[in-house]
Amino acid sequence: MNLLLDTQLLLWIASEPGKVPKKVRALLKDETNTPLFSAASLWEISIKNAIGRKDFQVNAALLKRGLVDNGWEELAITSSHTLATEHLPPIHKDPFDRMLLAQAEVEGFMLYTTDKQLAKYPGPVKLV
């Protein structure tokens, strides 16, 4: 199964692995699953780190290298993904989270999130 993780989960994996929910840790240990990270998450981390957000102080380039070195696959942003955001109801305003959900829908992946608001969307999103 393809596992797309939201930005918060990636941040925890990078800097506070003890916060990663047990369910997510189990899914990541299962070698039949393919963990994915979105270019949208790296973009979000880069922007929020640059403006000084204390909860985003992770070097996005190092995070990417660490994920790739550990068998994660990168999910690029395509025009199909951007167009799919147009049809999402206005449940959540964050453009990065909306992109992650659109990517999950277009690609047929499950998006795992810690965001209760994002998890209100119908479709391939699970709150962990």
C-alpha cells in the first residue's frame, strides 16, 4: 500500500520520532508498504522555516535526503494534482493540506494526517 504522510508527521519523523503514532510506525515497518512524501510538504517546510516558524525548523533538503536514503519515494506536484484542488469543498483553507489531499485522490493513495480538520474530508484520508 502507498502511504502518503502529511507534513506534521514528516516533521515528527525528522525531529521528534516519539510523537509518531504507533499505527504509523507499524505501517512504516511493514515492508509491503511504500512510504511517500510530497514535494508540497518540503515546500511548506521551506516557506515556514524561512519566515521563522519555530515548529518548522527542519532543513527541508536534509529531510528529503534522509527520507530518500531510507527508501521513501517523492511525490511530485503535477497539473492533475493542482486541478484536483479546485473541486475540494472549503473544509480546510491550508493550501498545502489541500494539495496533499488532492494528490492522494488523484494517485489513489491513502493520506495519513494528525490534522482533525483535514480528516473531515471524504475520501482517502485517515486521522492518526
